[in-house]
Amino acid sequence: MVDVTDQGLTCASCNTAITQLPFQPRPGQDVYCRDCHRNQQSFRSGGGSGGSRYQGGGAQHMPRPLKDVSHLNIKCAGCGTAITQLPFDPDPSRDIYCRDCFRSNRDR
């Protein structure tokens, strides 16, 4: 482990002070505390019981926080419902679906 206490690093997600890392961080690189790193790994691997070395098989994870996007006036590409919250930053070049339309499209 690398002692980074003197660098004054904080977790990019929860702002917890970071004193040790398993690598030397590059300038401008986001770093995460152990818990936030595990949550990100869980989301990237699809969660569930995939057995990732960080999950321990079937670990519970927290859902991503929702962002208020009501000021963007986004409509669902499937049903036209107004979308006011998303767990990600919307890409204007891609269709955005409400939860119900997304689930019905995913199950096909």
C-alpha cells in the first residue's frame, strides 16, 4: 500500500479522507475509498452473484443516486412521459426511456 496521507486525497464519491492506496495516483485522477470502489465494481459487473473478487458473491449494493434533470425537459422515447430524474448524465445523441419502457425493452 502507498501512503498518500501527505497528498490530502479525498474520495471522489463520498469525500472521505484517503490515507492509503494500492497504487500511486496520477495528478487529476479520481480516487475512491474502499467502499465506493466496491460499489462501482458491483455496478460495472452487473451486481448480483457474479462472484467478483470485490463482491464476495452476492453482495448487496446501493443503487446509484438519482440526479434531477427536470430542467432538461426530457421525454421518454417510448411513451412520451416527462423524465425528471436519472441515475446518469443523459447523452443527447441517445434515446432516454422511463423506467417502465426501459424494463419492457430490456426484457425483449
